[in-house]
Amino acid sequence: MRSRCSSLEVYFMPFRSSHFAIIAAVVLFLGMLALFLTLKAPPELKNVPGELKPISYERASKLLKLKNEGVAYLENEKYADADRQLEQLAAELPTDEIGFRNLTICRLLQLTPEKLAQQPAGEKLEELTLKALSQLIQISPESAVNSILSARIYAALGKPLQSQADLIHATELKPKDAAIWFELSQIQKQIPAENEASLAHESLAKAWELQSDNLFLTLEYLQVTAEQQSEQATIVFEKAKTLSAPLAASVKDHTRLDLNQLIEDSLTAIRDRKWNVVLRNARIMRNVLIAEDLVKSDRRRVEQNSLEFVIHDFPPAFYQAVEWPAQQQPRTVEFAQARPLVFSPVLTSAIKDLQVADYDLDGKPDLVVLTAKQVVIYSQNGELWNLVTQQDLDGDFAEVRLVDLDADVQQMTQPQATEKKEPTLFPISPARDADLDLVVSGKSGIRIFENQADAKTGKRSLEMKAQSETLDTLSDLLAVNFSDLDHDGDLDLVASTEQGLSLWSNRGDFSFRDISNQSHLPPADLAATSLVRVDWDRDVDLDLILCSRQSKQAGYLENLRHGRFRWRPFTQVKTENGPTASQFEECVLADFDRNGSWDLIGVRQKELMLAETRRPEPGSVQITSLQKMTGAKPVDLESNALQTGDLNNDGVLDVVALSSTGLQLLLGTAEQRTEQTAYVKDQELTSAQSIQMYRLSDLNLDGSLDVITVAGDQIVYQQNRGNDYHWIDVSLRAEQIKGEVKSASGRVNHYGIGSLLELRSGTIYQPQIVAGQSTHFGLGNQSVAEAIRVLWTNGIPVNIINAKTDQRIYEKQTLMGSCPYLYTWDGKQFSFYTDLLWAAPIGLQFAQGVVAPSRDWEYLKIEGDRLKPKDGVYELRITEELWEAGYFDLVELMAIDHPADVDLYSNEKVGPPDLAAFKIHTVQHPLSPRAAVNHKGRDVLAEIKDGDNVYAKTFDEKYRQGLTEDHALELDLNIEAVKNAKTAPRIKLFLTGWIYPTDTGINLALSENPSMPSPRPPALSVPDKNGAWKTIQPFMGFPGGKTKTIVVDLTDQFLTDDYRVRIETNMEFYWDQVFFTVDETPAEFVTQPVPLESATLRYRGFSTPLIHPGNGPERYDYQSLTTGIQWPPMQGDFTRYGDVKSLVEAADNRLVIMGSGDEMRLLFKVPEEPIKPGWKRDFILHNVGWDKDANLHTILGQSVEPLPFREMQSYPYPTEVYPDEEVLQQDRECYHTRRQSSARFWNSLLKP
């Protein structure tokens, strides 16, 4: 069957009779081979009962290496390397499934139309795939998984009938597996027969019956019941209403569509038998919800990734049969003699909770102690701990938390170690830090205290902040934690009580708004006592793991973005017939097997357990094994008793567990058998009194984690004496640095709480979630950390190479999403010119439910000396270098020839079409203002007089990225000569500048905070007759993104003969040049089209940023390139690489869809008409398209789809339909076939 993608010459290979012969021969051969091996081969892994013969360590090591490397290459999409290792593993173990299963999957994943079309390589790939499949089925013919793999292979080869037969066989083997029935329905839809559509509907109905809590299946089945005019539609619509309830509010905000009303109207239409209305509404509902994270998550449940079927390990009997050498023991931890800490004043009542943090910003750890009557804070002064402040309490509280709730950044003191060590410690540079506020909770509810410092004395105090009646009514608190639930840059509250769980959004002013009704929360009787923040499924957003010592249940809240969550018990997170962690009463995180997927160490029925997981793709986690941790004593206390930390600095996390007999220290060591971690009992720390709680912290700043225990009213310090291993502490501060100036980011909470830190040191990969002011890593014998990656909570990654010892990392002042970049050939090299599509954002929110307008066209000037011909063509290069998708419908270049003494400008303004209408403005006599000052009277004339790359900054205080104090540029236009003119002068104001914008997450946070203003674009005012400023243009438009020039027509705008102008805003603008013209006659110019000769899309990478030393924008060095993956992948189909000329020749909804790292190379033929003598040539670049940031608050920002189109009235477009044109469908099949690799990003630090 030939594809419609004729331009690519892609074919689906026809089925040849020779394949039957090959398969038959292979099956016959394998049958004989199996008989021979049964008689002759050692039964190392044979799938038969009985004991295994001993396996030598050398042979086991070889098999483990083949298996580990093969699976790693496979999951990292290095298929050629994986094929080589897995083929050898299969040859070594010809009667076991592991080699042939994984080899079959490896070859299946390569069966793309592009590869099959390459001959003879495509035919060879097909032959090898079928051969591996035949060998696999011979070993295990009654495996549902193997039948699924066979079906997928034949589907890729264009043989749906064979694929259907395999899937029917799979349903017979596993009749209650909804995913198999759904896959069968999709294959049956491809078979062109009258009864196949009915069969497809029946299979889909079966899938829905088995998994009716799946919203994706519900939406799919809704279409079928509506098309069939079935009364079943009533049940399905009612189910859809229940399942979509967490989405209803945000959908209404984003699209103005009331889902509940739509469903009610549909139910009425069913009763009235108005099936056209029912079908229309079913389609609208699917179109609106299909790209929602909840639906995509449910879709993954039935569209299983082939990697989910990979066999990751040998059976336990294999390891039992290996003749292992003695295991290397980890470096033991030596503690100094335990000593009680001495406090002034003395603690006199029992301690209920203890935290360690730098409360007073002096660079040293403080102790925050909760007693029955008060919270007391002490700072260290030699051997004595002195009182900093205390606060009486009026209730029963059991827990204290320290968290920055108001981002009040202050200058901190240089930290000093109390015990210096060798050159492993380098002092971190002083920085501005935010002090930590206090939250206490318990039976009496929640109390929130602001950490205040006297401006004159520096003395610290706590001030209780009043809360809403709703939050004040909470009582019987079991646990609280803080996480950026809605990813708007501040820390929100999670509260667990006897009555259930609730979620509270931080408004930024010490108040919280209950957002619990946006989520599907766990049953009230869960009574969660442990709340762990983590991006559990590695899809960039923060989830929450919940465990309960009361109900003995565990699971996680899956983040569906925009402040919405869904409860998923661990009973639903498992492999085929596999274990779960659903009875964990408490848990901590570790990547036990270093595969980039979080494992859990937990308590179940007083036993320490380890749950290993794997992550087939972002958003999907499977628990693969559950085992007891040998040697551990029962964990028999009813309080949170588990912590992890690298106490011996060997680069492997250790586990500390509290029992009634004391503290158990289980040291982790790199396991030689499986490249995992084994835990070895090291010692037990005891006390004269029963230990109630403990904390791990480097109390003396010597690079080793100490142990602080609480027993009664005593706090006991056990100093870790350390060893000669190296270490590093990573401290995150979410500040932006511009030149020497640091400023608040607003995009991420100040300490980066919840961010993912990944460290590669030698062969060891260490991930940790940031939980405090610093994060400790051991390095073993490594003197440097070769690579550290920070994935901030807003999705921005930062990479640090070869970091030495203590280091503080700042969030760079770089945009996560802005616009595509334009580079031009200037006669010597390609150089950065500007950014594109700034007026065309889609999905961007100004506030909750307020979507930014989008204008899909722009006309940008390119100066002639920046674009020179080369070999008869002008060459432009458009790149995507940020976390976003660019959609280009048209790229058109126009040559504008004009006299050399004339300058011309396009109106490069962000604003509605009437305000930003395209017009070429000619200038012969530019006039400079007589005076220019900011709102405080500071002279800025020298900075704005010339276009010299020296930018005026008219504000002093910056609140967030893109948001400043109110500031103004006041101009005296100096037009004395025209004051006596008989007619009003025609005045045009030209402003050249740039904007550093807020992003959609900051916008939403600002809209929640009643104490913070929203961004206000520039407004233009002139003096009235009393000399007061009067606004005449509330929105005058502004330059979008990097440096651009806008034109403001001031004709007839002045109210008197006072020709002053005031431009006021609180957005972050910088101005390079301002001039004006008076009564200029338009100069002559000639416009010529510049025909597009070719357009080619390729992967290029990322240019090196060039930081402006002053107030100018960041630019980029095209000649300096980084080719690795820098951003998390977006979902959906991008345009494949190669020729894309036909997609950008006209504004016809045919798109080039670009992702981060992509480049479009455009060649334009030089016009035949030469430039006249005494004239020069500039250019206008006309683009039609859109840009979508992948910001977690952008509506549908993590997905390429739904695709925009020119006729849409809004984005998303709930009641509109994407054009149903044949050519657009062909584009999806032939051009938009590329997906961004998740493995290349998420697994980049896993292997050295």
C-alpha cells in the first residue's frame, strides 16, 4: 500500500510470499534447536521448573553487561547499539525470552515509514524483525505481550488483517485487559470492510466497559454511541461529566465553554432524539478535552508504549545460581561521642518537633524547636546555643515547618565552617536570600508566622498572619507540606486532616485560597500522615506521594497542571501481575537502580521495603519489584521514621530508620551484581532515653551530615567525623542576574524547593529533590562533579559542568519561551538580528481565564547592511532555541529600494491590527527631543538620543521578571518652530527599545495576589490646559521582544501648545533611541518581491548567549553552538526535517512546525532589478504564524496540538473545527511526523 507522501517516496512494503517461507524455515529450525538445547545446553534461564546449575561469575558478568547495556541503549533510542547487544544476549540465551523479547522491541521501534522506504535496508530490517519475532513466539507462543508485539509489527508493515488476528489472540489470553481491546478497535478501523466498523465499535465498547473510569476512552466511546444513535450515550455522557469534573472550571476559564451545560444539553437532546446535536456536542467535548493532561494520562493507560513490554531483569533464580565473589563493604561512618546541646535559656518542656535551617540568614544552621507552649529559635555561638526569638502558642501543635512565603529577599552573611577541612571547602559567595517564615500545625489547626527583621537592629521576631475563615476552620492536622501546586512561582499548602486532604494556593501575601474542588482527591479516610513532593512520573510538574500510618494506604496525586490533581492509588501503578506499594505507611525517595525513575523505600507492617520502578515514558511509572530490606530491624514507631542522606559521602544515598531500640543506619553501596544499590547494616545509634525524632544536617559545616536526635527535653548532637571522600553542597537561588544586578525572578520559589537536581560523578548518577536551603551530595573519590543539571519547578533546565565543592547556582536571566530567532548573512557571517512572531502567542494567559490576544502577521524591517547577497541569493535562518513551538505559515521577503539619505521603518508594534497596521514610514529629518527624563526627573536624554546600543532604564525597583514599579519616560519634543503654524502639525514619534516580559505563570501569580499590581502596557499622556498629565492613548502599543522600532502618530493628539509627552508603564521596557518627525512628506521608494528559492528544516542546536553589559537584550553568537538537548520535550508531531518550501510559500494554513533546536534555512533569489545609483536597499520580512510557549501555565502548552489556523477566533477553539482539507490531512501524514525524544532529555545524565 503506497503512502500519500509521494514527495518523500515513502512506501509501506507489500507482503511477499517469501516471508512465509522465511518464517516457516525459522520455526522449523528453532524447533530442532530447542530439542537439541533441551538435551545439551545448561539450563541457565530455561523456562522450566527445577534448580539451575551454578553460573560462573565471569559468565554472569557477561550476561549482565549485555542485558544492562542493551536495555539502556534501547531506552535511550540508540537502536543500532541496542540491537548489537541484545542480539548477542539472545544468542547466549537461545531458550530464554529476555533476549528475543527485547530484540524484537528494538527492531519494532525502527519500523518507521522512512526506514522501510530505504531500500535495500528497509527490506533487511523487515526480515530481521520477523526473524526475531518468530524466535520469540517459538519460545513463548501463548504470551499476550508477544501477540501484541506481533500485531504492532504487522501493523507497521501495512498488514492490518494479520495484526487483527494477533490482537484477537491477545484478547483471548487476557480478556480483561482494556488496552488490548482498544488497540484492536484501532486496527479494525483501518480494515476496509463493511463489518469491520461494527467490530471496531464492539471492541471499543469492551475496552470502555473494562475501564470506564478512563476519560480518554469515555470521549472515544462517546463519539461511537452518538454516531450509532444509541441510548447508551446517556450513560456515557453522565460518566464523562463525573470524570471531567476537575477540568470544568479551567475549561470554562480558558475557552468560555461550560462543560456541565454542554452535557446537560446533550442529555436533553438524547431524550428528544436530536442526534445531530448529540454528535456535535460529543465532538466539541472531545476537541476541548483531548489535549488536557488528565486525558493524555488516561490515554497512556490504553495506548501502551512498546517499551513497557521490555524485560528488564533476569529471574531471581539466576542470581541465586551465580557464584558471586565477596561483596565490597561500604565505608563505615564514625561518630564522635554524643553530647547534649546547651541552650540559653534552657529548654524546660518536652520537644514536639525540631527543624534545622538558617533562620536569621547568618550563613549557619539554626535550630527551630516546637514545644507544647511555644516555638523557640536558637543560633549557634561556639558550644552554646543562644535564643534568637520565640513565640507563644495558644493551642495543641505537633509540627513546625520553615518555608519562604513572601519572597522577601535580603542580603545574607558569608557562612563560615566551624571546622576547616582540606581544600574540599570553598566559601560560597554572599548573596541575597529570602528569610524563612514559620508554619505550625496540629490538633488546633494551622498558624502562620512571618519572619521579620528590625531594619535598625536586625533583631528577629515572628508576627502571626491572619487567615481566611476557611483555613482557620481546619483542625486535627496530621501533616502539612508546601509545594508549587500550580507552578506559578510560590509555595502552596497541602494539608491532611482526619477529615481529608485539602489544597491551598498561595496568593503571595500570606493568605491562601482553597483550590481543592479543582481536583479528584483521595477518600477522606485515607488520613495521610506523610506528604512527599516529587515529579514522580518525570513529566515536569510536581506530584505528591501520600502515605498513611492510620489507614495503611499509599498512592500519589497526579498533577494535571493548572492547580488540578487526581488521586491514583499505587494499586493502579504496577506491571502485569506485578506488586504495588499500596500498603506503604511512610516512604522516602531514592533511585535505587539508577535508571532515572524514582524508587520508594517504605514501611509496611513494620518492615522496611524497597519498591523499584521504571518509567517507559514521561507520565508513566511502573512498580517492577517489591522486596524486604534484609538486616533491618522492625520500624515500630507511629511517627515518620525514615530519612535518606549520604552520610559517608561515597556517592550513594544511605537510609536511616527510627525504631523503638534506636536509629538504624543502613549504608548504600554500588552493587556489583546488578549495577544497583545494596544496603548494609552499619550500626545502631541509641540514647539513654527513647529517641522521639531525629534530623540529618551538617551542623558544623564540615561537609559531613551529622545526626541530631530528640529525647524528652534534650537535643543530642552526634558529630559525623567524616572521611577523605569529597562532597558538594548545591544551593539554589531563583534570582536573575543582569550584569552585576540581581533581581527577583518570580518564576520559581526562591530556594527552588521541589526542583530536580541530577549529578553525574564518575559512574554514579544521583538525583535528589530540593527540600531546603541546600542539597548535599557525596562524591566519593571524585574531586569534581562532572555534570549537574537543575530542572527548576517551572521546567527550565540549567547545566553546570565540572563543579567543584560548594557552589551556589543562580537562575540565569534567560527566557524559557519567547519567540523564534532570526539570523541574517551580513556578508561575513550569520549574525543575530531579532526575534519573530512576538504578537502571535497562543495559549498565553494574562490572568486566570484571561487569554492574551494573538495577531498572526507581522512586518519587520531588516537593514540592508545586515543582509547581503551571497551566490545570487539572500539567506535567512530562523531558529527555535527556547522551550516552545513555532508555527510558520508564510515567510515572505520584500526588497525596499529608496534614496540613500532616507531611512524607512515598519511599524513593529505589538497591538491589535488597527493599531499596528503595516505601513512603510520614511524619515529624512529626524528630530531629537529637547529633554528626556524619567518619572523621578533623572536625565536620560544621552541614553535615548542615538541608536547606539546604550539603553535607558527608567525604573529603579523590579518586583518580578517583567514587572517593575510605575515608571515613565517624559519627553519634551522641542517643536517651537511649528507652534505658530496655521494648521496642526503632523507629528510622528519613533521609539526603539525592547521588553523583558513576564510569563504566563507570573501573570497568574500576580492576578492572585491582591497586594501586587498587574502588568500595564505603555500609556501615552500629554499636558492639559492646567499642565496636568492627561492620558490620550491608554494603549499605544509597544515593541515586542528584542530591539524593534514602533511608530506613534501624535497628529491632533496635543491638547495645548505644550508639546511634551509622557509614556507610563510598569512593564520592564528599555529604550535605545527616541526621535520624531514633523510634517514630513513621504519619500519615494520601490518595493520588489524577493522570490523564495528554497526552504529546508534541520536540527541545528543552540547558539551561545551574548550577555549585554548594560541594559540591552541578550543576543546570540551563531558561530558558537551547543548541539545537545536543552529543554524537556513537548508532545505531539513536529515537521520532519528536509524540504519545506511548499509549506511557507502562502498563508494557507500549511505549517512548518518547529521545536527547540530546529532551524529553517531560507534562500531568496536576488531581484533582477538592480539598486538605482544613489539609492540603497532595505528589506521587510512578512511572517504569518504563531508561537506557543511550553510554560506549564500556557493553555495546552506542553503539546504541539491542537494546530492553529488563520480563521480561528480564539485559541483553544472549542466550538470551531480545524479545516478539513485534503492537503492539510496529507501534511499531517507526510510532513508532521517527527516527535521530540523524551529519552534524550531525561536520560542524558544516566550513563557516563
